[in-house]
Amino acid sequence: MGADESLGSFKALAAFLTLAIAWAGVLLPIALRHLLNALSLARMLSVGVMLGGGLLHLLPDAAEELSVAFEFPVAYLLFALGLLLPLAVESLLLAPDAAKAMHAVHAREQWADLPDLSGDVGPPAAPDDVAHGEVRRDMPLSTAMVLLLALSFHSLLEGLAQGTARTYETGLVLLLAILAHKGLAAFALGCLFLDARLSFGTSAALGLLFALATPTGIVVGMALPAKGPIGALVASSFEAAAGGSFTYVALLEVLPRELRSRSSSVSIAAKLAMLAIGFGAMAALALVV
């Protein structure tokens, strides 16, 4: 098997892994509801992995490649766009009511009061349907679809970067960064579907659409030019943008609410230690690849 075929097989495996983990994450929020401490630490570990992957691997590699063709720091521009474009897309997509719903989803990610699926699918009505004027147990399907689209945008961009990766090292870094947060994001999306009182079948179908976003990006990326100067520029451009996207998810989506969360007994010091471990692991990887 040639190098190109072998790398293609690796990308196919990456597509399968991301699809399986994302779909399972959407369908299994209840199974992990009692593991608040472990999930909290996993989120912080994912922050370190995403930051290390974006800042220590993807951005430097892209900057080195693109600096050959451009005097302007194109890699840093694309990194910034990868960071700011998801913010702009979410801000435009999320109407004020949907933005409040997103905040509710973030709060419900603590999973302390999720319902028992042995009975009704949706959470039971309760007097505390509105907590602190923000958290609502019911969510319109239209809002769930908008938030699903916003989350899928990140996944598609990450898949494009994975699909255009030209080396195993870059592909491995991307895969680690994607898997570090994909399951957790899918888990939060599953909680959102519960809030919307969706049936298991509907949740499974929408979860599959979300799970397919990254593999779709991988397939499209693999179809783009991969060889020669053009291929190098395409791959490096997506790597820089993906690095910015990882940084956005880590610093603006996961880290703030995890540091503010009081749903688990994990100390801030323990959370920061897990962040350091994740970042340190990616730093160590940069020394050997």
C-alpha cells in the first residue's frame, strides 16, 4: 500500500471514529449523568488538547508553509478568521431567545437533574421550569435546529482540515483535538434534545446529522487538491483556520463555563491541572513529530 493510500485509510478511520463518538455522545447523556466530576475534568483536558493542537502544531506548521508563498502573514489571518467566524455565525444565527436557550443548554450540561428515561422521554413539568429567569426545560424544535447548525459548522471546518492533511503527524494532531471535544459537544447536544422533548427516534436522526458533519468535511477535504503547491496551500489554509476554531471552542465555549460551574466537587486547581496536562501532552508531541 502506497503512502497516499495509507494516509487515505487513516482519514477514513478518523471519519468513522468521529462519526461513532459524536452519534453515541448524542444518544447517551443519561448514562453518564452521575459522572459529573469525571466529565468536568474531561472538558478541561480537552481545552488543553485543543489549545495545544491549535497553537503548537496547526498554526506553526501552516505559517511555515504559507510564508513561502506569501509575504503577508496569511496563516495568522486565517487563524483569526477561524476563531472569529464561528463567533459571527453563532451571533447571527442565534436570535435573542435562542441565545437564552443556548445559555440554558450550557447550564443543563451539568446534568444534575436530567430525567429518568425509564418513563417519559422528556423531563417532567415542574414549578422550577425557569431558574434565575433563564433556564427553561422546554425548548422549541426550531431553536434546537439552529443550535444544531451552529455546532455542525465547527465540525465541518474541522473535517475539512482533517481531509486535507498531508502527513500522519498533522492528521493525528487534528484527530486528537477533534475527539477531545467531539463526544462532549455531542453529549451537550443530547441534553438539548431532551430539553426540547424530542422522541428517541428524532434525537437519533438529528444526532446522526450532527455526527456526519465532520466525516462530510473529511470526504470533501480529501477531494480537494492534495499535491503540489496548490495542495500545500489548501491544506495549510484549512489547518490555520482549524487551529483558530479549536482555540475558539476552548477559550470561549468550554473554559469560561467550566471555571464558573459549581455542579461538581472538582476544585479549580484540579481543573487547571487537567488543562495543563492536556496542553503539556500536545507540547510533548510537538517535540517528537
